[in-house]
Amino acid sequence: MKPVTGTTTDSERTPSPDSVPKGRLRAGYAVFGALVSIKIVEYLIATAVRTGDWPYLTALALISAGLIVYYFKHIYQLWGRGKHDE
């Protein structure tokens, strides 16, 4: 099936690793590492604390969600130029 004129395919939208600035890649890896660390802490809290753990788990979940939405879903682009724009 031939794509409609004026549309882009996934391969055209997805930048190659060589075209992404190294600072962005480092930031992505740092955020990924932070998310892994947060998940480990969440697991430790969930297994060690039997009562009253929901505020801590909620706070960590909100931090994780914020990191994902900002860095991987690029929500800052909805309001114009973000600090990652060049």
C-alpha cells in the first residue's frame, strides 16, 4: 500500500542515533537510570514497609511519571520552545 502524499512514515520521523546530539542521549540515559533507581526504591519500600507506605509510593510514582512525560513524551513542546529546542 502506497502512503498518502504529504504524510511521513515512522522511519522518517524517528531520528537515527547519529543525528541526535550527544547531550540529549546522555540526558536520556540519565533519566532512564533515575527511573530504574526509583523503581528499585519503590520495590524496597513496598516490601519493607507494611503500613503507611502509600504516600511514599505515590510520591515516587508521580516523580517517575513526570520524568517520563517531560523527557520521553516531550510535553514541553506543547507550550512552544523548550530548553531542549535548538
